[in-house]
Amino acid sequence: MRNSAFPAMKHLPFFLNGLKKDRDAFVKFVSDSIEMRKSSIDLGEHMDRPDILQMYLNSHDFKTNKKLTDQELISESLTMLMAGTDTTSVTMTMLIHMYMLYPKVYKNVVSEVRAAFPVISETIKYSEAKSNLPYLVATVYECMRIAPIAAGLFFRDSSSEGLVLSNKHIPRDTEMGMFIEGANKDPTVWENPDSFYPERFMGPKGELLKREMITFSHGVRICPGRNLAWMEILTVIPNLLRDYDLSLPLNSIYNPDNLDPTRNFEPKFLESKVYIVRSPLNPDRDCNVIISHRK
């Protein structure tokens, strides 16, 4: 992918050794997980374990009736890990991070959740959250906009006839890179694009802006897991905010008083790295929050 975006880099690979290191770490983790499961199966364990890895191990190619090769297992598992698991969990991590950096936003979203669902013993369901918590939904949109988890370049081929984008003619069969984070901060679409401002997604104008955000992409290439992601987020986050109080440890580097001059002197976001998907650079240091059960 890096060679498609920057062809000259194939002659200077040492410039992007960090990306190769991240890729190799992902592959090793998945490969080790597959071998551990195979060893467990050989010992008579986990034969019918109901998870995605076991589903892959049990799968057969419907044309050849052969099981997936090791390379196919690694490829499919990597896709599921990065696109189907990390994306949603890191989105919720970043959302809580932003709540902690913006106390007024946190106060408003907690007030909305607890007013709409005061009974702690009753689980808040996805459909209920979606219908009754417009401000919380707006904070999720704003988090996905300003810090999209799928933040690298995503390549597509132009049509066989070619096409016109923004009055520019793209020849046929041209490889194009889609930069999600850049589009989500396009100043011609977003007012104060570097500011965390959930209110932009409220009301009629906010409904229109939701269509402009391309975190999940659009059209036939739209993320197939977007509905699952929303279901998970709007189940976990409302119940967490209703049942628990959140606060930062006193030694948190990233806090409301640590301001970023490159973002209009708003609170500085934690450092992150991007290899197809975004992840915190120092999770053990920066992804800490005090969780207290409400009485």
C-alpha cells in the first residue's frame, strides 16, 4: 500500500520501517493465536468453541471443499481483528478520552443519560439509546469525525470509463487513495474542523452533516460492520455512563489543562499511531481512568 501511495518509497524502505514493524507484530500475534488454538484442538480442547477463530478453522472452501490455508487463516483473522474489533474498542477508548478532556461535554452527556434512564437495574438497549440520547449520539459522531479509527489511506480503482471528481478528470483504471481523516476535517464542509464540538451534529443541520462524514465510507464500499459498531457503542457507553462515575487519575498527562496550540488551544489528544487503523501510542500510560460505581 505504501508503494502505491508513494512509489519512490519502494527504493527507500528504511524510511517506513516502523510500519513494517507494526505489520509484523500484527501477523505474529495472529499466527501465534492460530497455533495455540490448533494445539488446544489436538489436545481435545476447544473443539466447539463458539468464536470467530474457531469458525475460520472449521471453514471449507465451497469450491474445493478444502480447509483454509494458514495464509488464508492469517489474512482473514487480521481483517477481523483490525476492522471488526480494534476499530470499535478504540473508538470507545477515544470517546471516553474526549469526555475526560471536556468536562462540560461529559457533564451534559451524563445528565442526558441519567435523566432518560434513571433506573440502574434496567439495561439500556441500543434502540432506546438511539431514540432517546441525541446528545450522546452527537458525541460519538464528533469523536468518529475528529479521530477516525480507520485513518490511513484506503485505495480504490477508478471505473473503466474514468470519472470526474471535484471538476478533475480521473482517467480509467487509476488507483486512488481515500484519506478519511482529511475529508472529515475539510474546512469547506466543517466549521472549526479541529475543534471537538458535538453540538454540530444536533438539529436539522446536524442531520445533514452526518451524511458528510466518511468514517464508514459511502456507497457500495461502505463498512459492512457499521451497524454492529453502532450497536456496541450505544449499548456499552450509555450503561457505563449511567451506572458509573468516571474521572482522570491525578498524574494524567492528557487533561483539560494540557492545551494544544495547533488545535485552537483546546485540550491535547493522546498520541496515536496509524497502521490502517489508529491505536494509542502509549496505552499503558495514557488510557487510564478511575471508574467508581454509583451508589
